[in-house]
Amino acid sequence: MLLPMVALRKRFHERTRRSASYRDTPAVWRTMLAIDERVVDVMGTLEVTGDLDETLRDKPLILAANHIGVFDALVLMAACRRIGVAPRFMLAGGLLDAPLLGTALRGSGHLRVDRGSGATAIEQFLHASEQLRASTVPLLVYPEGRISRDPGLWPERGKTGAARLALAAGVPVVPVSQWGAHEAVYWGTETVSAPRDVLPLARSGLTSPMRRPTFKVHFGAPVDLSDLDSGTPGAPWQAHQRIMRAITGGLAELRRDEPDVPRFHDPTRPTDASSPWRP
């Protein structure tokens, strides 16, 4: 009886361990994260491995994750809450200015990007790096920029934005690998123009609680970018390569029994791209 009780206390401690910045997180965002974790628990089973080193907590940090489905942002948020951090996102000004949702997001402390404000791309980038440098919470980003269209669902080539931001702000990058969220909800379609466009998402999402997919998330060791300088030509691409390879390395471990293609077949997801990072 003693061992189960010890294990229960340990699990309770792990699930309630919070960084100082998490405790200082606006109540609206803490509430949204708590609701999100309950939704993820209903949709499947969350398994989190790895962690953030104590020296990285309450400091500016980029969490760089692979993108495998429309539900995976919710899984990543729940995984972050599980290890005691409250991630933020870089959101367009239009979304932050939207009624109701925008109010909640503005009060949550997300980083703002005003693409249509007339500011140059360089000005926006400098502003973003300043916001990140002054932050005490992780910024969660997708270096790929979109859900992978590789037939095996391995990471796409991606863009150097996250790497450039990390080098300019001088902040660490922690690779986050995930697998399983693609089984919860179908990819669907690029645009929604009629009710029929959301039917595949609704049908797959409604059956997920019965299918109980396993959502695996792994927080890896920080990517070593110490020898790279943001002003050196080619440095952002070198940093991007290291980040993507670190993400892919963690992903390979999570999907060791699915090394070629996912067992779960999503008939709506395009497969017209090729991953340069596949092991």
C-alpha cells in the first residue's frame, strides 16, 4: 500500500509543479490551459517525457515543435502545463483584436505581430526579438510553418524564422517532438467555405474519445547554438538545421514502431511534400 501512495504523491507533485512565471500567468490564460488539458484528457492519453532544466525556467526560451495535425497545439499546451510552464504564442494583431477571443488572448500575454501595420519586416522582427528577450515564459513555435505533408509525417524543410529569432534574441531553443495528435482530428481542408468542409474534422474528433489515441510529447535538451552569430551569413540556416534534426531525433524515438508511415490513415491530409530530415 505504501508504494502506490508514494507513486501517487510523486505524480501529484509532478503535475502541480509550477514555475514562478506560471504562478504569475494571467488568470484567464491559466484557466484556458486548465480547460485545454481536460479536453486533451478526454480525447486521448497524454504521455510526456523529458523536462525543462531548472536553469531554463522563468527565462526567455523558444520551444520548437514539429507540426502533425490541427489538434497538436492543444496537446503541446497540455504537455507544457504538465511540466509546469505556460507557453505563449506569436499571434497576428487581427486575432488579438477580435471580439471576445481577442480580449482573452490580449490578457494572456501573447506576443503581438502586426503584419498590416505598415511596419517593415525588419522592424517587426526586431520588435519580436525584444519582446522575446524581455519575456519570462517560453514561446512555442512551429519551424515548419504548416502541418507536414510528407507521406510519412516527418518534419518538412521549414523556415529559418525561429532560428533567426533565437539568434537575434540570444535565447535557448528546446526541441519538442510529438506524435499521436494527428489521430485525434483529421487534417480537413485548406479553407472552410461550407459546412461540409468541417464534417471530416467533426466526425474524427467525435470518435477520438472512443479510440483513445496516445499523445506523446518529448522535451529534448537545448540545441547548442553557442558557436553561431546572427550576423554571420548562413548562421540562421545552420541553426535551423540543428533545431530540425533535434526535433526529428526525438520524433524517431517516439514513433519507433511506425518508422515509415503512420498507422493511422487520414484520407484528407495532402502528401505532396518530402522531408529532408527523415532518418
